[in-house]
Amino acid sequence: MGHSRSNCGRYLINYATVSLLFLLALPCASQTTVKPQPENPFSGDLKKYPGLLTELGHLAEALKNNVQFPPLTTQSHLLAHLPAATTYYAAFPNYGETAHQTLETLRRELQASAVLRDWWQHGELSSGGAKLEDFLAKFSELSQYLGNEVVVSGATGGVNEPGAAGRNLIIIAEVRKTGLRDFLKKMLKDRADDPQFPVRILDPQELAQAKSGTAAQQLVILVRPDFVVATPSVDALRSFNSFLDSKRTDFAAAPFGQRLAEAYQAGTSVLMAADVHTIMNQIPLGTQQSQKMLDRTGFKDAQYALWNFRHMATGSGSQMELSFTGPRHGIASWLAGPVPLGSLDFVSPQAAIVSSVHLKNLGKIFDDIKDISSYSNPNAFANVSQMEQAMHISLRDDFLALLQGEVTVEVDDFGESKPKWKMILRVSDADRLQSTLQKLLATMAFRTTQVEEEGITYHSLSIPSPQKPIDIVYAFTDGFLIVASSHETAAAGIRLHKSGESFAKSAKLQASLPAGHSADVSAFFYEDPSAVAALNLRRLSPEMTEAFSRLSPPTTPIVFRAYGEENVIRGVSTSGGADASVILVAAGIAIPNLMRARNAANEASAIANMRTVNVAQTMYFNAYPEKGYAPDLATLGPDPRGPNHQSPEHASFLDASLGNATCTSGASCLKSGYNFSLTAECKQPRIACREFVAVSIPLASNGGSRSFCSTSDAVVRYKFGPPLSSPISPSECRRWAPLH
């Protein structure tokens, strides 16, 4: 028995060690067989429309020169009008003028180019282009009625706070000109055949007379002379309307409101924030043990989470903040303070992706994990000592404590056949760590070799894999452990370190430093968008790769830096401008594919729900044989009295999304773009129902291309065509094509 436990301990330690060392390495190194990729529709269009690439390049340049984003906002006119109980907040600029400029530029370019116009109107992606034009036109027109900002906010508690209306969200914008209510009603009328969810539009007088109660997935919009407000229910809207009439400005004086006002002063395009401290205190944590567990993580002391995004002429950037009410501790303290990242000295200047982090010593992190785990389960680490004794090592002292917490991962190529990456870890005692690794690897079925080159010993591992072995090479030098996908990659990193020509010394890194921030960081992420896109496009056709190279101007790297301070974690990111040309071209190509994907997802969900209804009917038939099959979905749904009540009238075999009380015979339930209904055939009221037909119909033609049905034989059948306009019988359902 002891020998068996020792073996168990040895394997657990081995795999824990390898997992820790190569956690980031193995996903990069995985080598799988590449499946043939279907031809992209855009590739066919490039052949069909000669000169299209050149014209798309002209379109991209025109959009870049003619489309501007809204100016930065330095003060919100909506902030003071929110309830004091507000705990989350998101503000967006009015992009109406940007949409208008995009549409006008697009139309001019289409008028000027016969090739571009022909492709836009008749190419494989023509439906997406038409939808994009329609969206831009309506969005621009709607935005003319609104102020400069739209705010989405809400409260996670504060049911009794004025205007809070429980946990409902609030969407609010200023009204710029009259006629908004009529415009919204016209929009709804134009889309009456394609409703995504019920919408009600009210003025203050209609709101006063509106009935309380919330329909499923309802959005209620109030158009006042000064504001337009949307909430999920009449009750919430009525409460907030009264709050607006009271002219109260409590939130502006609240600490969370003041923090938001401070963020505005620096200028913002999009601002998102949450009062984490209040939210955490409102979450029921259950037992006292659960509360103490949360205390030990350190996140119970979190105060505010904030993200401030800015559009600028030279590019875009953002700042994030996670503040705490006191010094960070527990898991919240794992991100260590800013330092010079020496591991970047091994990274290639041509790297596509670089990610670095400076954590606390991993031995101390292990202590935190042990402390938290042992509190919830005193025996969580009961076997660790026995395992360590069997291996003749200390997991903490001989391994984890020797890793100082600085880790950098570089990716140069993530192709399936031969990925190229390396990972650099700062260590305190290379000889001792190598001794530990030798002990661990000696017990594993890995083929290991070593070779010495220019005074550096390179250790090679061959890890078994279903397709082909995964090769990993590691070496120690100057206080760092370098792990790489090949001997050549590891050696190249060490040469860069010695020559001083690494990424750390490159002009591109220096140029990416955000103004006013230290070069020392706690975490760092770098991505070259052009290089990453080029790597991804290798899986596509050469025409797509050429198209990208012609359409994509030189891009500014995406850079994120984090700074772990005593009471706050701050982050700063910079990137190239969110070029409207890239957005438009991508949308023109992606929209039809997204529509197809949405249809497929809706249909898959409908099929799964139909099978769920079949199972529920079988359960009902067996539970209540005197009743037979349930006559409607509501009968299969939950009992209004609660989850512990079941009856022939409410069997609780379906959840409320499919079986709520409104889904009676002749009515339907809406879920994932489909309307579901159920009827049963009963000869007389007192005789059991021996047959039924369940039907799911797409909400609109673009929500799915097939309707589905099923009867007591539990076979799901389908029919192509427009949504059904009348009920069907079980016999008619059986004439539909069965799914395979």
C-alpha cells in the first residue's frame, strides 16, 4: 500500500511540475493535422471581379481620410440624473455622424467604381452590403434625435432606493429634437415582420395609464421632452420617471458618482465602471466559512473597476483601474510591483505576440493557495508531505520558490505543423532548480538529451502526443530559464540577450511606451496586428493573403501595460486607430457569414428544445397515464408555487423559458429566435390525450430557414420555407422530412 501511494504521489508531483513549467508552452507546441479549409466566398469574388482589390484599397483610403470619430467627452450631462443606488455604468458617444460619414463615403466610392458597385450589389456577400447600408442609414437618422451620449446603468440591489426599481437596468439619452417617438414607432412598424423581442413606446401620459407587469423579454421606452429612457418593465420605467421628475442629483454626490466624474475630466469616448465593493456586499455569500474564504482571496476589498477608452487622431487607447479599500492581499496581491522586465532581453524584435508578467515569488503564491484550500478543506494538502518524501524534494523550496515570478512568453509562429515560441522565467538558483528538474524527469517516460554550445547546456525533451512527439528545449543562462519549441529558437533568444539586439532594446518597444508612465511594469502584452493577421491568413487562399496586404496599411502595435500598486492595479493600452475602413470592409465580408451562423445556431437550439419537449411529454405520459400527453407547454412547465410543487396542471418537466404560464394551447413561447407551441389531440375532455404535435417556427425569415415539428413518435421533422401562418396537425407533421 505504501509503495502504491508513493507511486501515486510521484506521478502527481511530476505532472504538477510539468504543467506549471509548460502551462503556456504546450498549447503553443500542440501539433495537429490540418483539416482542409473550404474556399472563402471572397476568394471567388476576387476572380470574378478583376480589379476589385485595387478598388477596395481606394475605398479603405477614402474611409480613412473622410470618417471621424466623436470628440472626447469631458463632462456628462446624464451622470447626475441617475439614482444613488447605481452600481454599474457604461457611457457611449453618439456615433451618428460617424455612421453618416461612413455611408456617404461608401456611396460616393460605389458610384465612382463600376467594379466595386457590381461586387457590392451582386457578389457573394451582397446581402451583407445591403444590410450594412440600411443599418448605417437608420442608425444615423436615429442618432439625430439623441444627445451626445448614451448611458446604460443599473443597480444590483437597492430595491428601496428612489428610481432604482430593484435590479433593473436603465438606458438613457438626452433628446435633441422633437419627433423621436414617431420615428421609433415607424421603425417598429417597418420591422413588424421581424421582431426580436416585444417593444413598447410610451409618452409620459401613456406611461401613467400603462398596466404593471413585465412581459417576457420586453423593452419599454419612454420618450419625454428632455430624455428618452428604456427599461425592461413598466414598473421600472414608472419608478425612474418619477425620480427624474423629482430633480434629485444624489448620485453626483455619491463616491461612485464622483469617481466617474473624475474619469470624465481626463476625456473619454467610452467609459465603463462598476462599484465592486457595493456589489460584493450585496451578494449573499451563504455560510460564514464562504465569507472568510472571500476575505482570504483579497477581492472582498475591491472598490471600483473602471475602463476608459479614447478615440484619438493618432490612434486609440484606454486606461483601466481596479482599486481596493486597503493594501492588496491574498490572490489580489499576486501581481507584484513594477520592475524592469529582464526577460524581454531574450525576445526577438520580430515577435508577433509577447506577454510578460511579474508575480510574487511562486513559493509565496503556493503558500496562499495552501492557506485558502486548507481553510475550506483541511485535508486538501494532506498527502503533499508524503509525496515530497517519496520524491526527495520540497515542492515549495526546491521548485516553486526558485521561480521569482517573472515570466515572458513569445510567439513567432503558431502554425499547426511547426509552432515557434519560447518562454523565459527568472530564477534564483539555476543549479538547484536543474537538480530538481532532473529528479522529476528521471521518473517520466520522456526521452531526454542534452548538448553544450558556446558554454550553454541545452536540454531536449520529447513528450509523447497522439499525432507526433512534442519537442521542448530548455537552458539556463544569467539567472533565467529559457524554454522553447526548438534548439534553434532557444539559442536565438540567448544570442539576442548577449548581443543587445533584442525586443527590449528595439525602437518599436520604446515607441510604444505610453506618455507619463514608467517603463517598469507589472505585466506587459504586445501584439503586432499585421504579423498576427498574416499568420492567420496562411490557412486561407493566397488571394485572401494578397487582399489583406493591399488593404491593410502599416499598423501600430497593440500594447497593454499593468502596474501593481499597493491599493490599486492600473492598466494602460495603446493601439492604432480603429480605422473605419477596416471595420467596414470586415463587416461587408463578415455580416452574411454571421447571419448564416446565427441561423445555424438558432436552428440547432430549436432542434435541441424540440427534443427536450419530447422527453418532457414522455415523462408526463408516464407520470400521469390518466391524462395522457400534456395539452400545452404551460402544463409541462414549473408550478407557480415553487420548485417543490408538481401536479398534472404544472408538472415542472420544462423550465420557464419553454413552459411559462403564458404558453397555453394556441399560444407560443419565444426562445432563441423561434416560437414554440404544443397542442394535444383529445377525443373528449375526460379521455386521456393520446397524440400531440409540438411546433417550432422561426421568428422571422432571417432567424432560421426551417420550421420543426414532432409528435408522439419523438421524431423531429423539418420543412424549409417561410414561417408557418397556421397550426398543423400530427398527420401533417409526419409528412415533413425527418432529421438524420
